[in-house]
Amino acid sequence: MVGGGQGAFIGAVHRIAARLDGEFTLVAGALSSTPERARESAAALGLDPARSYAGFEQMAAAEADRPDGIEAVAIVTPNHMHVPAAKAFLARGIHVICDKPLAATEEDADSLAEVVRVADALFILTHNYTGYPMIRQAREMVAAGALGPLRLVQVEYVQDWLTRPLEAEGSKQAEWRTDPARSGAGGAVGDIGTHAHNLACFVSGLEVEELAADLQSFGTGRRLDDNGHVMLRFRGGARGMLWCSQVAPGNENGLRLRLYGPAGGLEWHQEQPNHLWFTPEGGPTQRLTRGGPGAGPAAAVVSRTPSGHPEGYLEGFANLYTEAAAAIRGFAPGGPPAPGLLPGVEAGLSGMRFITACVRSSQANAAWVRL
Amino acid sequence: MVGGGQGAFIGAVHRIAARLDGEFTLVAGALSSTPERARESAAALGLDPARSYAGFEQMAAAEADRPDGIEAVAIVTPNHMHVPAAKAFLARGIHVICDKPLAATEEDADSLAEVVRVADALFILTHNYTGYPMIRQAREMVAAGALGPLRLVQVEYVQDWLTRPLEAEGSKQAEWRTDPARSGAGGAVGDIGTHAHNLACFVSGLEVEELAADLQSFGTGRRLDDNGHVMLRFRGGARGMLWCSQVAPGNENGLRLRLYGPAGGLEWHQEQPNHLWFTPEGGPTQRLTRGGPGAGPAAAVVSRTPSGHPEGYLEGFANLYTEAAAAIRGFAPGGPPAPGLLPGVEAGLSGMRFITACVRSSQANAAWVRL
Amino acid sequence: MVGGGQGAFIGAVHRIAARLDGEFTLVAGALSSTPERARESAAALGLDPARSYAGFEQMAAAEADRPDGIEAVAIVTPNHMHVPAAKAFLARGIHVICDKPLAATEEDADSLAEVVRVADALFILTHNYTGYPMIRQAREMVAAGALGPLRLVQVEYVQDWLTRPLEAEGSKQAEWRTDPARSGAGGAVGDIGTHAHNLACFVSGLEVEELAADLQSFGTGRRLDDNGHVMLRFRGGARGMLWCSQVAPGNENGLRLRLYGPAGGLEWHQEQPNHLWFTPEGGPTQRLTRGGPGAGPAAAVVSRTPSGHPEGYLEGFANLYTEAAAAIRGFAPGGPPAPGLLPGVEAGLSGMRFITACVRSSQANAAWVRL
Amino acid sequence: MVGGGQGAFIGAVHRIAARLDGEFTLVAGALSSTPERARESAAALGLDPARSYAGFEQMAAAEADRPDGIEAVAIVTPNHMHVPAAKAFLARGIHVICDKPLAATEEDADSLAEVVRVADALFILTHNYTGYPMIRQAREMVAAGALGPLRLVQVEYVQDWLTRPLEAEGSKQAEWRTDPARSGAGGAVGDIGTHAHNLACFVSGLEVEELAADLQSFGTGRRLDDNGHVMLRFRGGARGMLWCSQVAPGNENGLRLRLYGPAGGLEWHQEQPNHLWFTPEGGPTQRLTRGGPGAGPAAAVVSRTPSGHPEGYLEGFANLYTEAAAAIRGFAPGGPPAPGLLPGVEAGLSGMRFITACVRSSQANAAWVRL
């Protein structure tokens, strides 16, 4: 693991997700750019001190040399470190599981994509919300035509944790996420807007053709957007709106997706992820539940318990890791960069183009920008 | 009453609303432009046949001449008839309670506004959602600073009844609402978008400064928009989005309002109107209920029953009528066009400017249009 | 109207309900046992002072003598006055619409029943929750076998307004409702338990065969129960539980009904009355909405607006009044005591037997008592 | 692990829970009483074949002899095997983590309790619902007096999976759970009623003094109860009801707890476990969220992610395992049988007494039975 030392958030999530189905064991890490924190974090996790590295470069080199070296690495640093770290491991044939967004800049992202395309290892991006069973169910239903040709895709990802200027109050999380040097050009739009965009595309099977974005920064002294309004036009004629915000009190992690076509509608909310609301046109709304009647194999294969036993964020995240393990076992050099439903570098590039387009559109007074 | 004959929807609602608090008695009408339907409708409602008129012009003239003539008239026709009917009654000093939107065209609306400003009678527009107790509560809280200076206003009004092209299947409602000659330039945006716009402004106390709208018509052969995405910029710096749709299966009458400021957030849904969700920044979300703890006098004065006894659409509508009765009792010629919280011609003009701006913006590829 | 003067709650509800569909006009009353309050209340309601009476006896006599005397009377007094008042009007051929429960004592109830059976007038009891459209829908579905032979009926009616001893703090409502002389032997069980019992029987079509009740009085110094736990055995083999409480903070008017059979389940909550949740065995749960797909004519005939326009407590109450008006119009002496779905004296007797059985069972340490 | 071979449900849950925080590694098992299934299951889990045993007796003996023998064993068999298996391991100083209920009979349970009290090892019973963060939060609030002295405890655990007679359709789960020889005297009351009872006691801090139970068996040919209605009297004066059912269509795993006192109320639902609804008397209801404002350290120490990231069944289960690991690390012979908040043999005995009391009460026509 690169990143994820003490004080970080997403590193611990990756560790649990990797472990949940027993597919991965953490044996080495460059857990922090601060040597002392790296050491202490490694000790707390029970790593062999010899495999606690000062940086990803050393780690990649040393692990590649070991006969028992790591098969895969999880990269969970701030955004600007994703690309150099990923390149270091891919160059040595070590599979990479990387947090999103792909990079801090589109240039970095493109250069990584070139590396990925010729690498002898997999690159997997943890757009974790795609791992939720009822998201898989929704995707399957859309693909099977349950809604007819999609007309509307409404997605929002709404939080409240940056309502106050936490970055001025000592929050490490708030600091790097509002710092253009470490996060890139997008604030909320990069941090959570990309998730919303990714999820909308994953479930709908559509791609955004052009968008018009109005980004704002409400927090005092904040250098990146903390709220974004985006109108979407998808290839093929569907339309949509995307709202991302980190300044809306009462919203914790409000990722919500709604899709409509002439034959029906679907609605899903991340905070109640085991339910999917389906309305066939002309019929009553149905509450589909993970594992319950009406939910099919797409949800079942990523479920661990019967219906009524809530599975949540960690289980959804773990589904990506477990699918990554299967992909790694089945990997042959020259194979596809990310197999099956797993998001790979293409999803990452799509997310980067989304961020860039939002920022450019907003700078042009919400003019339409093609992706 | 003008309009509201058999087969109409909103006329019956007005009649119940007028009667609910015992403030109005229906005694005369020009209930339909079709003479036979007018006659039959009047008979069904128990009107004196002598006071069932062939048209609003005759009705206004005859009732003004009667010593026991009507004090007020409800106009519940399709949009294009609002203005001529209203003028006929106002000219004779008869108060007008008119359904929204104000008119089919902005020119009509402006000409009515001029009449209203010098009329010896009140003009009241039934933007009925402003009559809900918890909407009054929300408005009061925003005005009292419970959210701090508003940053975000998110509003949506989502239906599904036009998912199929009902106007081609013999639905009278669908026919006139999708007919530019009778509805005006806006379809969904005029029918329900105006409600959303009105409600957002009523509660927030803000005015839209400019907007960018992307309107669509998904129904086969449909002549007016049935879905609209709008980005909003309010005077003073708040931002928002408005979504209106009549083609989203699973949504019956989904009018939903959310407001956020640095000090808190509010959320309200028309289909569960007795609840208002309030989150003070840094505190847990509270469910405020009509009549319950935390709900103040603004809600109480428009409530009839204790908390837990759901009041709904008709009660909210009736609140406007009952306030109209009080206004009529207190009316003195030369008084204000619409007193207190009642929406009047200015609210109607604002709605017309909203519709026009949405249509113009959409025709200009969602360019910003100032209101 | 008898009762319902200033300071009362349910009288105002009856007046709105009577007026809502334009079927009744209030013209006379004995609104309070306190003469001054009676006079003032009558004046506030705009009654002819000559028809504001000092007591129900005078009112019945005088109105029966007038050529334009009342056709029907609403009795909305505390429980112990229901029977004498009803008898006075029935004796003169004036139809009676009476609040529940039927009486304060079973003896009173029985004596009224005898009168009703031979009266030349209708007796209707306002078990108002039976007027909700989705309750009618549920009844229809159960009768049609949508659940199969019922196995389980779970009902609860939970409030919190007596958590504190309001009767010692000057609340008129709390005073008479906790006073055995005016309320009868049941407190919560009489006030709201009867509603729960009535609703469970109305929807299920079943009768309680025996019950075991454990009643409590938690409020300091309270003389009647404020909480009751009841196990139910229905004729035919179904089983159930009933919980009524007025001391459960966070519950405003929480009347909730759930029914289950081998073929499916139904769930309804009074505070969201436009929804009915139906689960066919082996299928996903469906949200049936008033006026929406899957809701049939039983709900439609007692609805005034399309789906998505919430109708609530007053509309449900008004449905009984409007059905009463139809019954009165169709009444012929010697006819049935209460026609169609309207609750009459038999429902009232059933409620009285329920109260008595609960109290007797509880006094016998929750022994089973047959009804 | 003893039990948990292919086709079982709870074994897989225990394995994930044990692994989730990285505290346990599965190295040995007697996974099935059928040798072939035991072998295949062990192979599928990657166990060393030498440590896949034919029975718990061999396993206990062999593992106790190994220098690298197991520290703890998870027992996840049908109920009747819990006691002999637990005794075998405890006798050898191996810690036991055992699924609930404690045993199939009260005699078995008592004999185990005697062993536990003198054992040189811990005995932990996985009443897993006590591991949910918001249950810990609720317990803390009750203990701190947020509700005042408890008056009411309402608990229900409602499922629908046995609506049809699955035990006659080849379901292994349904077979043993409806078989008195393997499950004991209680069906639903033993399988899920014990969870409800345990949770009510855990959160309230109260003990049931006496109960009256009416158990039914609705499934055709079913030998154990599949539905139970129970009235509860707690020591100290609180009262309650418990409903458990496996035949209520539309309920998947509906464990729901409500508690009320003079100072407030609490409500929690297992299927939305990250929310806890708190109503202080006289104030609005608050939605407390795991990790959100108003949720304190009791919830935080058993949480892994920030608010808004749903944690569910597996995380709650894992909390017990992780606390068990801490207890095992801190164990000294002669120590308490189950430390801290972990349920141990006393909780198990309490559950057995609850089952027995329910069955005895029901056989005596719901007479009160003291625990």
C-alpha cells in the first residue's frame, strides 16, 4: 500500500475491503511521505519493518526484487501522487489498484494511460460505488431494456462536511482536498462529482457528450469549488443533471441516482443501498431488495448475506477488490487493462475529462463543453 | 367560477378549497365554453340556471348588475383565457382568484398587470403550494436566519403522467396542456416549473437574476417541453438548480425543495407535506412536524388539526382561499393588489418571466438569460 | 351540533368534514354545557342566536318543531353525553352522526342500541379512519383474497401527548379524557384503542373472539390507562396484537395497521395515508398510491384529487359525512341502522365490548376474555 | 470452526466477521457432520487437509496437542450441537465463540454454564445485533438517562421466509430450524425471538420478570412455532411487547426496537442500522447517524467509516469478533466468562429461559410465567 498512514481516511477502507473476502494480505507499504509517520503506521499494522518503505519508488524496486514480493499494490495517496506511484509499480509488472480520481491533471492521466496500455500488469481504479449489488442490478435492468431507451439521468452527490472552512481549522482531509496542487483543478467536482459521473455512466451505459457546469466556492477563502451544478447531454439523446456539493448541511454522503425511460424509472440512494426502487410505466413502484424477489444474479454474485441483512460501503468496496483478485489470477500479459465490470484507466480518463470539462465550462460562464 | 366544468381537474379543487373553511359559496358560473357542458355542469353543482352563463363576459356583466351579485370569481380555465376573463371581472370591481400561470403570453400578462394595478378589486393567483403550513414554517425560518445567508436552492417538480403521449390518446388534460395556443410557450416549465420557481422564491425570499435552461420534449409528437433542466443564479449570490418533468415514471407529484446556508439546511417534500427536515450546521437533522415542537405560529395559523393528523393538498389550497376571504373583507379601493403572503399579479409576472426566460435560454442552447 | 364549543378539538373537525363536499350546513347547536361558552361559540360560528340552545334536549325539541328544523345532528361531546343526546334526537326522527366511542358504559351503549334499532332515523358513528381511501383499498384487497386467509393482524395507535400529566396542568382535553366519569372505564384503550380495534376489524373483515390485555397508567396520578398491550385471537384462527399508547415520545398520531396471510402482506400508516404497501408472497413490495396504478375503485370513489396530491385526516373524515348524506337522502323508515360501509351502532357496540373486555382482562392479570 | 460447511448460512458470516478487522485467521475446522462435505468445504476454504476434522471431538483433541493449535473456535452448528462442541473445546482451554441460542434445551444450557464458570477459556455468544454502533449508542443514552426511567420497550423481529412450508421443499435451513430435535422447543421464538429479547435487554439494561406468550404455527405441518406474540413485564415496572414472526410477507429481517420513558423515546430498525431516532420529550425528533452529530464514543469505537457510509450486518457481527480478540488477548485464567459488552453464557442462559418461558406460557394459554 502506498499512502494510507495514520490520519488518512481511505487507506483503512482499502485495507478492510482487501481483507474482507480473504483475497489479499497486506505485507508491505510506503504509508506516508513523512518517514516517522510511515514507520509508526507500519508498526501499527504489523508490517515487517523491512518492508516499510520511505517512498513508493524504493518500495516498487525492492518488492520487485523479492521472491515473495507483492503481487499488487493499493495506491491511496492524495490525487497528485497517483500517477507517479502507479507508473513505478506497473513498470515492474506489479498490478495496481488505485483510488480515484485518476490524477490531478489531465496530462498526468494521459501519460499514465499510455503506460497502462502497454503494461504487463493490471490497472484498476476504485470507483467503489460500482460495487454495490443494487447498482449492478440497476445496470443489468437498464441494459435489459427495463426502462426503454433512457431519456433522463439525474445524479447527485451531496455532503456537508465542508460547510465550515475546515481546511483553516487543521483538518488534514480538508487541507489536501481543497488544495489545487494536491487535488487538481476540481474540488467537490473532482472528489465526489467524479463518483457521480462514473456511477451515472456505469448504470446507464451512456457517455456524456457535452456538459455545462456552474461551479462555486462558498467556503471562505476556499481555493477549489465546493459545489457544482452541471447539465448533461449524453450521446444518443438522453439528458441529465448532476449536482455535487460539500456545503449542504444535513447531507452526509448523499449519492443518489435516478434514471428514466419511456418504459420505467429507477431510483437508488447510497445511504440505503440495499434497496432499488423500480417503477414500470403504468405500474406501482416496487422496492427491490438485495437478495429479495426481483433482484437477479448481477446483484447476487456480489452479495454475501440474504436479503434484509444490510450490506454497505465496505462490502461494496470489497467487491472491487475481490473482482480484482479474480482478474489478477486470470491475468495474462497483453490482456485487457481492466476486465469485466472493473473500472480501469479508461474510466479514469473519462473522469478526468469530466473534471476538466466542468472546470472549463464554469470558467466560460457555463458554456457547453464537449467531452 | 369561470371554467371548471365536467372533465376539468382544477375547478373541483378550487370549489373544495373555497368551501373548506366556510368562507365562500358558489352561486354563479360560466363553467365551460361548450354550452351544453356548461349547463350540465351547473346543474350538477346545483347552481341557479339563471346564473349559469354562456361566457365570462355575460357573467361579469350580469353579476355586476345583480344586487346579490358575486363578490369574487375563481378563474380556472386553460391559461390563455385567464387574462380576458380576469379583465372582465376586475373592470366591474369583482375580485379575481385566478389559477396559475398568469397567462399564456408575457404580453397578455403585462396587459393584465396594468389593469390590476388600477383596479378596484383584488387579484389573487393560486400558487397553492405556498399555502402549506410547513412551507410557511420554512419561509419563516429562512427569514429569521436559521440557515444563514442562503447559498443553495434546489427545487424539483417531477411527474410521470405524460410519459406516454396521452394528448394523442384523448386526454382533455393532456391536450390543452401540450397545446401552445392554450398553454403558452412553456409545457412542463409553465405547468409545474412555475410552481417550483414560485415556491423556491417564496421560501427563500430570493429572486432569480439569471438562468440557463435546457428544455426537452421527449413525448412523441409533443409540441411543448415535457422536461426542463435549469441552472439558477439568484440576486445576492445564491445558486440553484430546478428540474421539472412530466416524463419520469414513479413520480406522481414530486415537488421537493431544499435550501442550504452556512448555518443549516431545510428539506421539504410535497407528498409528505406535514414534515420539514431541518439540520442546524453541526447538529443532528430534526423532523419538524406541523403542529409539533419546533413549528411556530407561521404554520399554526394555517393549520386546522393537531400534529399527526395529515393535512394535504386541499387544505393548503384552502388556506389561500381563506386568506383571500380575509383580504376581500379588508379590501379598500386603492389598496395593495394582493395583501400579506397571498401571491398576486407580481408573482404571476415573475412566473411569466421565468417561463419566457427558460424558453429563450433553451432556444439559445441554454445561454444565460437575465430576468 | 351538540358539543364542539370553543376549546374543543373534534367539533371543529366535524364541521369541516361536514362542509368539505358541500353536503351539510350548520344551522343550530347546543355547543357547550356552559351557557356563556355556548352563546359565544354559536356567535363565532355565525349561528342564528335563536337556534343556539342551552342543551341537547331543548335543541331536539325545538328543531323537531321547526318546519326548517335540522335533518341531522352531530354529537361531539365527551363520551358520557353521547347516549342521552343521541336518544333525544333519534326519538324525534333526527339522524344522528356521533363521535366515538359509543358511550361511557356498556349499559348506556346497549340501551342506545335498542333505541337505534327501532328509530326512524339513522345512527352513524364516526370511526373516521375507515374513510381513508387506502383503507378502503386494503379492505377490498383483503376481501378479494389478495393475502389469502388472514393469519396475522398487527395494529397500533401510538401517541405521546399524555407523556406528562397534562390533566394536572389545565388541559381541558386531557382532563375529560382521563376522567372515568366522562370517558368511561377505558383511557387510551377507549380513546384510541377503539380506533385501532375498529380499523383492524374493518379492513380484515374479522371479529375478535377473545383477548388478553395488560393496561398501564404511567402518568403520575392518572386515573385511567394511558398504555395498553393486547393479544388478539380472531374468529377463524387469525391472531394479532394491538398496542395503544399516549405516553410514547416521538409518536404523534401513529395509527399503523399490518395484515398478513399466506399469499401476501399489507402495511399502512395513518401519517402517510396515501400509500399502502403490498407484498405478494414471493414478489417485491409494491407502493400502492391513492389514485395510482394498482389502486382500484374502492379508493377512487372516496378520493377528490389525483395521485400525488396528499389527502389526509379531514378528507377521510369528510368521506363519512358525505356517505352519511347519501344515506340520509336514501333513508326510508325501517331501513338498516347504518348503510354500506358506514359504521353504525353495531360497530359502536363492538368497540364498547372491546373496551370492557380489555379492562376486565387487565383487572384479571391479562386473562383471556371472550367478546 | 465447527459447522459452517457448504449449504450453511451463518458459518460464512462468522468467517467474514472474524476476518474483517484482521484479528483472526481460519486454520482448522470440522465443517460438517457429513465427511465428504466437511472435506470439500475445507478444501474450498483453503484449509490444510490435516486440520480438517471429522468431528469436533477430534478437532479439539488434535488442536490442543499442536504447538500451533487454534486459540479460539467458532461454533456455528445447529443449536443442539452447541453445548457438546463448546464443552470439548473449553475443556482444553480453547476459547469458544458460539452462535446463538446457547443450546437446544435448558438442561444442556445449564450444564454448559457450569463448565464455562470454571473453564480456563472464554465463552462468547454471538448475539450479533448488540454489535451495531447505533445500538451501542442507544444503550449509552438509556444508561445516561436520556429517556428517564423506562416505561415501555417494544421490540419485534419479523421475517417472511417461512411463509411457505420450505422445510417440505428441500431447504436445509428450513429443515433444521423447524425440527425440535435440532432447534429445541422454540421455532421463531428461539431463532429470532431470542435476538429480540436479547437486544431489548441489552439496550434497556432491564430484565424480563414475567411474560405471557401466545405462539402459533401457521405453516402447514410445521412442528415448531413460526409466529409469537409476547407481553413483557420487566423488573422495575417497565412493560413491553415482543413480536417475532417468520410468516409475514414483506418483512425480510425486520428487527425493530422502540423504547420510551418520561423524558424521551428512541427508535431503531435493523434494516437501516446507521440511523437512530431520538425524541426528547417536548422536542422534535432527531435523526442521529453513526458518526454524525449527537452520536458519541460508544458508537464511534465500533465504527470504521465516517457518517453516511453505511455499515451493516457484517460490520456489526465483526465488532463482536474484534472485541472477542481483545478479550482473548487480555484473558487470564479465572477471569470473567465474558468481558465488557460481549454477551457470554449468562446472556445465553437468559435467552434459554426466555424461550422456555414462552413455550410454557403458550402451552398454558398465555398464562404469565416468571423468568
